[in-house]
Amino acid sequence: MTSVYVDNNATTKVAPEVFAAMEPFFCEMYGNPSSMHSIGGSVGPKLKAARAQVANLIGAQPDEIIFTSCGTESDSTAIHAALAVDPAKRHIVTSRVEHPAIGSLAGTLSKQGYRITEIPVDGDGCLDMNLLEESLTPDTAIVSIMWANNETGVIFPVEKIAAMCRQRGITFHTDAVQAVGKLPINLALSSIDMLSLSGHKLHAPKGIGALYVRKGTKFSPFMIGGHQEKGRRAGTENVPGIIALGKACELAGENLTKENTVVKKLRDRLESELIRLIPDAKVNGTIKTRTPNTSNISFANIEGESILLMLNEFGICASSGSACTSGSLEPSHVMRAMGVPFTMAHGSIRFSLSIYNSEADVDRIIKELPPIVKRLRELSPFS
Ligand code: PLP
């Protein structure tokens, strides 16, 4: 039985073209780019080309890109940089639905004495923009709001928020890990100061990410050591990862239209058919502004984990939006922030598609899921 993989917001398959591009950098071009000899020296121009490929996807200049190990490192670097360059400012604004890469960091910083404002969202997962604007003060060091939510796909008006911050001289960072490669991004025309992205969400391998830092933004490195990345991120470069990220960004640019037509159509068909065939099912998050690949659906009165286990028996790999990774049965912080009722939040499933999904994949889910939900409801003490 072939698998149907619809958990692309968790991680993606490495594109064959990406794998082919990075492969020579393991056993042939394995030199350290800082070395003087030919094996090392030949790597430098390749890194330069990869940096340009990444910059090109998001409308940045190559020297505005800093390679990191992942989205989490990019997020941490951005926040720590803003706090370090202006130590007198002790206030951070973020949202209640951030990924733990920002959310847990904010919790830790709060214990260290920083004041954190977490902007709430409404039942559709949309930010309270008035509250956001009111929360900006002369003491605010950084505003960090994700571009698109990983659980629901809901897109936030980051350009608008960045402009608000720019007017007040506040640094704005966005965690765009779920947006890059799915939405058109042109930083040349925006007020965004810093942006995080992650390779493994766009068909590059795990262990490579990037942080965009707008030219002129005050910056302080998080990783201290060697002179790599012009002193902005020490540590010998992950050369195969960087080459892979460059290639993945090039492909993502080429596939952007496909993401927003073919993938979106697949997602829409999957979603509308599941809602039509399964009673008491509801989409979480506004359908007006969403990434094209994500659908988060609650099935009343059953547990998401049970659905996932049964889907897995049919070779279908999705994800539960309801429980956190610790295995607790508490609904996720995103569902709680949206005020999704307990009986619905527990039964939420996230389907996240990619360009590698097909109509046949959607057919399989539409065929297998309705009877699974029916069976679980028959067994459920809540029904
Ligand atoms: N931010 C968001 C919105 C994410 O979805 C993720 C991963 O799921 C991350 C940050 C962390 O990225 P990484 O796994 O590359 O550290």
C-alpha cells in the first residue's frame, strides 16, 4: 500500500532535484569554504549562488540572508538580536497562536523580566489589530507575528503590522516558516525588518534555515565564534544544506503558481467533500485568508488521535491539531486561543498538502475517513 502524505506543514519530502543538487557536496566538494585550497575554495561561489536563490524567492538582496540551522534558530536569533541592540527596551509583542519557537521563547523571556503582550485571535483565528496597535509603546523592542499559522494556515496581515511598527521605529519580525514557498513574498516592497524561513518545510532537508535581516537593521549575533556569515552567525557552514535550500527556493519560485492553483484545488476539494460527507464537521480558521495547502477540520465528539491512528492503518499520514506534542490531551494553544469548543477542538485534524499530492490521494482520504469517523462516534461516550 502506498502512503498518502498530507502532513507537509510538519515536514516535506526532499525534492529529487534538491537531493541531486546537494549530493556532490558530501563526498566530492566537501571542503570547508574558509579553506585556501581548491577543494574548499570551489565551494564559496556555490554558496554565493545559493544565497542569491534564497534571496530571489523573497525579494531580498543576497547579503540580507543569514543561513541558520532551522526556523527555530532564525526566530531565536531575531528576537535576541532586537533585545541585544536596545537593552533598555523590555517589551515584546507577539500573538497567542505563534509556534513554540516564538511562544516558548516569549515565556522564557517573561521569566527573565521582559514584558510580553500576546495579541489574541477571534474564532476565525484572525488577530485583534486594534489591540495590536494599542499595545505598541516606546518601550517595545520587537513585534513578532507569524505570517501564516502552522495549524490552520490562517494568514496574518504582516505587511500592515510591519508598516505600523515602522512608523513607530519598532523592529518587526515575522516567522514565515509556513508562508515561504506558498505565498508570494517581496521584501523589497515591504517594511518587514526580519523574516524566518525553514528548509524542511519547502522540500529541502531538515537542519537548514535562513534569517532575512533588512539592510540597515541593527543586529547582534546569537551564535558567537568564527567569521562565517559576515560575523552574523558563527559556525562552519552546512554546505550541502545551503545548496539544498538554494535549489528548493528556486523550485518553490517556479512552483508558486502550482501551489496556488493545483494544490489549492486539491485542498478545496478534500475539504468540501469531507464537510459534505461527514456530519458535525467544521473547518477551523477563516477560509478567506489561508495558505493554499492547509485545511484544519474538527469532527465533533471524537478524538483526533484516534482518527489519526485509524487513518494511519489505511496508509494516510495526517496530523492532529488538537493535542500538543507532549502527548497531553489538552487541545492545542491555537484551538484554545480561537475559543474552539472542547468537543470540537479534541477532534481536529490538519491536512497539509504539497505539489506531490494527487487527485488519487484526495480520493483515498474522502473514501476512508467518513466510515472511520462514523465508527469512532459509535464507540464514543460523548455521542
Ligand atoms: N515556525 C513555524 C510556524 C513552524 O511551523 C515551525 C515548524 O513546524 C517552526 C517555526 C520551527 O521550524 P524548524 O522545525 O525548522 O525549527
